[in-house]
Amino acid sequence: MKLVRTWPDKVPAHRGHVVDDIPHFTMGGYDYRPLFESVDDDVLIVEWDIAVGAEHFADFRDLIASDPDVVHAAPYRIYMVKRDLGPHWVMRRHDGDDFRWVEDGDEACHLFGFGMTYVPHEVWRAYKADQPRGWVNDNNFSRWHHESVRAEVPIPWHIQPVHLHYPAVQFE
């Protein structure tokens, strides 16, 4: 398994980010296809603005080891200040006619963010066979996964990385 911290080619101004020893994979336009095509192994993605405690890394590693052939995604809150949605979990569930944000206690999601996600190499190969060209992001990959691989991805609520994309100046 390859652990990588995805990194934008240019960090946006005034955005929190993590400085650690995880190897960076620099991406243009937040396109994950070059990452998946350059790694001939399973991939554990941790995005550039996701902080993870050591115990959560250990728990996630154990979760992956217990079922290494499936996608695993950790829940984290996102802060969509421009849309004034308030903090909510990054994952979504299909609820009747549309997708809704997951709520505390939901057992599984249908769509997930790549913030802290494990993707087995065989799942990527299946995606690439089905979608050989084009931009790859967490939305189109997780929709494909929901429709083509596994409808639900269990939510490991005991593992909660922190997304640093929020304006800290609001707390002054």
C-alpha cells in the first residue's frame, strides 16, 4: 500500500494545510487520475488539508487490514462558508430522489470525499477500464463506485480526521 498526501500545485492563499512527513503527490486541477495511474499498488490518500491523529491512522490501518479489497473512507466535517451550509459530514446518502449529507449515526454512505480514503488497486483498475479518459475527482469516482462496485461504504465513526478548510479568523 502506498501512502500519499495529495497536494495542489498551488496552495490557495489563507488556507490551512498540513506539514508532515507523508510523501506528497502534487496535482494540477485536483485531478486524481495521474496519481492512480502512477501508482501500481493500493493507495491510501490523505489530502493536503486533512489532519489525522496517530491513533486514527492506526485504527484506519487496522480497518484496511481487516478488509483490504474494498474502499474505506473516513468521515470528516467540511465547512462550506461560501454556501452558508454550516459544518456537515463530507459523505452523502441517497435518500429517495436525491443525495443528502450523512448524519451522526448513519451506518454507511453512498458518496465519499477523498480526504482520507483507501482505494484498492483492483478497484482503480476497474474504474479505469470503465472510464478510460477524463478528470477524476472524489465525486465522479464515488458515484461510479456506488453504481458499479458497492452501493454502500461503511462509515468508521471512530476515525475522524479534521479538514482544515475553514476561516480561523472568525475565532479572534
